[in-house]
Amino acid sequence: MSDQVEVEIKILKDGDEIIGLWENRVLIKHSDGSAEFFILEIDDDGYPRLNNKTWKITKGDGEIHIAPKKAPNERSSKKKLPPKIITF
């Protein structure tokens, strides 16, 4: 990537704040108190891209829930969902 390029990553919503930044990860605290890791990757042309997977951290009892993301207008179907994983 050229040194003459300015990169702007637009992932913050009103009330969000960056609370951590490591190599290729950004940790955002949302206004509702949850936090979310966004993962950055560099494409073949040297430009940053957001990975389509994020890790959201919310209140809970030590459980990890995995579910497919839905498109905004996608209706629920009878697809088999991934299992709920409990780690503690």
C-alpha cells in the first residue's frame, strides 16, 4: 500500500469507544456495556479489510453462544443451528 493513502475504519456507532488496539484487533466498548473484537486482515493489494467474524463480549455465566449472523432482511429458516457451547 502506498504511503500516500489515508485509511479510515468506520466501525464506531454513537456512544462506542475504542478500549483496546492490538496488531490486527480492535476492541470496541458499545454504549450498552458490551464489547466486541473486530479483526483486521490485509488483502493481496496491501489494503486492510474487516474480517466478517467478530467476537462479542456480554454479561453471562461463562457460556459461549455461537449462531450464524442474519442479513437485515433475512427471514429465519429451519436451518440447523450450531450448538450452544458452555465452557465453565
